Amino acid sequence: GWLFRRMMACGRRSGDSKRQVILFILCVCVCQSGAETLRYSLPEEMERDSFVANIAKDLGVPLSQLAARKARVVSEGNEQLFRLNQNTGVLTAKESLDREEICPQSDTCTLVFKIFFENPLQLIRGEVEVRDVNDNSPVFPEKEMVLEIRETTSPGSRFPLESAQDKDVGINGLQNYSLGPNPHFSLALGTGKDGVKYVELVLQRQLDREEQGELNLLLTAIDGGSPPRSGTAQVRIVVVDANDNIPVFEREVYEVRLAENSPLEQLVVRVAAADPDEGSNGEVRYAFTQTSELSRQLFQLNPATGEIRVAGNLDFEEAKNHKMVVKATDGGALSAHCKVQVEVLDVNDNAPEIALTSLTASIPEDAPPRTVVALFSVRDRDSGDNGRTECSIEGDLPFSLTPTFDNYYELRTNAALDRERTAEYNITITAMDWGKTRLSSRESIFVQISDVNDNPPEFTQEVYTMSVTENNSPMLRIGSMKATDADAGKNARVNYALVRQEDKEQPEVSVNAENGDVYILRPLDYEKVRAFEVTVRAADGGSPPLSAQAVLRVVVRDENDNAPVLLHPSPDSSAAGELVPRWAPSGYLVAKVVAVDADAGQNAWLSYELAKATEPGLFRVGLHSGEVRTARAVTERDAARQRLIVLVRDRGQPPRSATATLAVALVDGFSEAHLRVSEEAPAADPDEPLTLYLIASLTCVSALFLATAVAAVVVKVRRARRSETETLPTFPTTATESTAGSLPRSYVYDVCFAAGTVNSEFRFLRPLFPCFPAGLPPGPGEQRSSVCSQDAANLGGEGD
């Protein structure tokens, strides 16, 4: 009522009376469908699309609502048996319904369906009862039933007959039996506990085979349908002749011994029974009785001859004896029995069977000898020597077999194990019996050797030599050290570390603990350190860990990071002054530029070239010696003051260089040179102590030099007098050769006193005249110096 009022209120608000009626009808339909189940009845075997019900009428739903609400019928199960027409509201059967097929062995047959509405959602349950129709006749399993009844059978004896079957139910099912008219038999009907009717044939009068040897009766089964249906079967009665003699076997028990590998069709034994009767009563047939199914499958009995032959594969292990009972029946249905006992003899047809009881899949390599690895048993289903077994191991393995009890064996180690040599063993165990034809079987046991930390790491090299160019970037990788460990797992995990030494500074390298990569921690300077060595330890992850050491030698490669450094002339002083006489010939040594390079190799190979000169063609520089010489003879036209710039360059990539500036004065004689030098030299400060120190030093050096020169001249003169030819004296070499490159050859120095100065000072001038070899006179216009010696690089200064 509440739902109805709500719908009416909605209808009033909408102002549509037609909608009110429709909502009312839907409300009534919903209430009715939810309160009951639609039930219908339909006889079976109706035609296709037979009418079942008018759903729209029964539900009181307008036809327009069926389509609007998408009504449809849904049957239970996968097969849809009904169809709903949305236009007419009629429910029909899609196919002809067969009750016996839909509901076999059921008295009632009810089909359930559901009417499904959408918008709004609604589900209505329905049932259709399929009524049985008498469309099946009773049927006998066999059209003819044969009964053998002895003529001596007494009246009143009952003989069960096969019952007929009717697929219909209820009144349409089987109801009664009838027997055709005859003088000897009648029918007796009964109902079992399960409600099934059965029929028996009752002998009313004794049979006489000589009067009638066979009777044919018609048995009819009738159902209760309208009209009734029936089914018939023929009952043939065979009258058996009376027999007063039974068969007799020759022996009551037949005993046979038979090998289990006997072939098929082999004769086992022949049983025989005699019957003194004549005719069919004397004809004996043989059959197994009270015999197991296995024996029936293994042996075959000829029913006519009594021969028993092998029909299957005998197996001593499955059955050692077979006991059979043979029944001999004559034509009069009299029978006798005998026993046949077959003993199966064993043949070696079974190989030994190996069964593992326990197995240790992994054992440590330091396991002591006699460690048990596996326990197994061996069984042979044969008997005697055929079932006696022995076991062995194939191959030369560190394992042995030890028998225990009841055919059990232990697999033990008999030697020390080494996982690094053999990590796993595939042990093949062979079990062999003692039969005449020996049979064997094999079982493979896989045993893995677990690792023990018994191997230290090994470096691939005792000494690793790596190189790095100086001025490298920090944390530069320069190589890797590799150590291997023959163990496995964590015992083979190698960690690398530097061996610290307390008396040494912190090393310049670092080693990655995981992979052995070597890194340079900070930039290196070849000029400070050219090579160094550290010790690296490799330790495994075992407990306790094992380790090994290797030497890491790092060689620093030179980089051209140093420019040449001038030793002479000094770069700190102003342009060096050199004096060259006007008469200097070509090749005259003017000066020597001396430079060194802190680098090594080709980075320190220096070359000299004349970069700039006042007179470019007047002077030349030795490419490797640094000697500045005149390229031609000096002429009067040449300027008195010459300025030379010498470029010193190394052979690095890129090359580095330095320049030396030389001031050369061309002089005509000693006095002129003295005056020019005096004019250029600044006046000395009389109060400056440094001037006094220099004067004193120069005085001492000059005195020592003069004394040495005089001594040399004296010695030379004495030697010259002894000579056969008159030659001029020469002066010996007093200076040693320089080690910093090629130094100047023989220099000629002049010692003079500077006049016209405020304070007298000692001047040590540059070479004025070359030394000439003994016996060679000076050239035209040349004067021989008073002092001649070999000069070192450090004597080529200005002379202050």
C-alpha cells in the first residue's frame, strides 16, 4: 500500500492519469510475483513451439511492458527449453519434450525456469511439470529365453524368468504378465523390496522327455496405459533326459611342476573323466570351477579334450602355486570334480632392485675417511642363487661399499677428498645376482663435495707493474690486480687491501676491495717521485681467512711540464755582454748558451736556434751544443753592438721553450774594449760592502789563476826546449768538462786593470783571443793571449 501511495503521488505530481494506471499494474504484478511461483503442466511428446502458458496474463502485466522491461525466460542448466514471445506474452516449448530422456528413472519430472525483467530488475520463478504419456511398450532383455529342465523335476518347482522393462512411470508402467496356454506351466507374480515386479515359471505337471522334448511358451508383459501396451518373449523349455551315471576322473588330484618361462600353448596336463551312459549323457564337457580369475587368465582348458595349456605369462614372484578345480559334466547335467595343482619353478628373470634409504647429497671436502654418504638396500625377487646379490662401484673413486644387514649397504668415503680437484661425483652402483645367467641393475648417486677454505688466494703475478703519466687526475684508475681462489662460495670471495707500513708515508694509491682496481689518489710529479712500490694483500672470505701478497710497482711517466731553464746566461741578469774582436774569423766561438730541463727523455732533449739577431747572417747557434759562433768573418761594416736572442726548445708534445738574450760588442783591441766596458759599467758605490767582497774574491781567484797559468807556461817551455824542432809553447787544460751539456772549448781570457775609475776594480773579461795549438802562429792581425785555459760554464760570467 505504501508503494502504491508513492506511485499515485508521483502520478498526481506528473499530472498523467495513464502513468498512474501503469504504475498501479506494475505494483500489483511485483507483489504477486514475489508472493508465489508460477506452476504449469505439459504432457510429453508435444510438438515444437507448443503452448505452455500466457505469462503476461498470469502475471497481469500489459504486453507493452514485456518489451519495455526486456522480459525473457531463463531455464536452469545449459539448455534453454522454453521461449517467451514478448509481443504476445506466450511461453512455448522450443523443442518436443521427452520425459524419459529429460528425467530418466524418475516418477516426476519438473522443469524450473525464471522470468527475468529489467528496468526495474525482477525475477519470477516458474515450474513446468512434464506429464508422462504411455509412449513406451514393455521390452524383454532377450526375445527368447531358454530353460533346461530335467524330466525328473518335481511339480511345484519354480524357475525365474527375465523381467520386462518399461520406461514409462506410474500407471503407464509395467503392470502384469500373462503366459500362453499350456498343460505344464503357470506364472507366479511377485514384487521385490524395491517395488520391481518379477515373474517365475511354476511347474504344474511333471515333464516327460519322451512325450515332448521341448516346449515353446509365449510370455506377454502388459502396462497400465490407455490403451495398454505390451511386449512378448519366447520361453523355450528344453526337457533334459534323466541320467543315472556321473562322470568319474582318473585321479582326484593332478600335480604338475612348470617353469615360469614356459611358452604360450605349452601343454600343462590333460584331465580325463569317463561316463558309462550312452548318448549325450555319456558325452563329458570340462570347465573350470572354483578357480581364481588369475588362474583362468594364465591357463586355458579345452572343454572337449580336457587339455590344460599355458595361456599367459607365468610369474614365480607373483604366484608360486596355482590351484584349479575342473568340473566334468555329462549330457545329463551330472558332473564330477578334480583338482589340478601347478607348482611354478623359479627362473632368473628378475634383475636386482636398488632402493635408496638415505643419501647425503653434499659432504665437506675435509670429511674424514669412512664417512657414510648413503644407505641403500638391494632386493632380488628371485629365489636361491637367482636372488643372491652382490654390489660394486664402477671406476676408481674414493668411495667403498660396506654390507651391513638384511641386504643393506653403506656407501662410505675411503680417501681424502679435494673439491678443487673433483667437485662432484656421479657414483654408479652395480648390483648383480648369482644366477646362471647373471642379471644386474645400476643406480647412480650424485654426491657433491662442499667447499672448505683450504686454498689461499693466488695472484696472477708476483709483481704488478703499472704506469701513470704525471699530473694525473685524482682517483685515476691505472689497472687491476687479480687474485683467484680455488675454493668456492664465500671462501673464494677475494678482498683486496694495501699492507700498511708504519715507517713509510701514506701510499699514493688505493686498491678497490672488491675487484682489485688500482687508483692513483692524487696527482704525481715525475720530478719528485719516479716510481714507488706497495704491497697488496688478497684475503678470502673463509673462517679463518687465508691471504696472499703481491708487490705493486707504479712507474711515473714523464710529461712535458717543465720548460728549459737557462744556466748561462742567467735569466735573472740583464742581457749578457760578450766581446768579439773585429778580426774574428768564421766559426769563432762567441758564447755558449747552457740550459737544462727537469723532464726526462725527449721532453728533456734541447735544441738551440737563433731566433733574432741584429745581423742575422753574422752569427749561428749549434743545434744541440748551444754554442754561438760567427757564421762569417767579422767586417768593419758590421755594427759594433749586436743583440742576439737564442731560443731553447725541448722536444715534448707540445714543446716548451725559453729564450736567452746576448749582447755582443765588436772591438778592435783590448783598450777599446776596456773603454767601452768602462763607459757602460755604472759607477760603484764606495760605501757598498758588496763591492769590497767581490773585489777581494776576484783578487784571490785571479791570483790563483795566474799562478796556475805561470806554472803551466814554465812546464810547457821546458818541454819545448827538449824538442828537436822549435815550436811555440802551449798551455795545458786546467778546467774539467761540464756534465750539463757541451761546454765551450778553449777560451782565451785577459786580465786587465780598469783605469780612470774612482775606485780601482778588477775586471774579469770574456774571451778575447782563442788559444792556438802549439806550433801554429797566430793569424794576421792576431795577438797571442798571455793566459790560455779551458773554461767551464761557470767561468763565463760578466767578471764582477
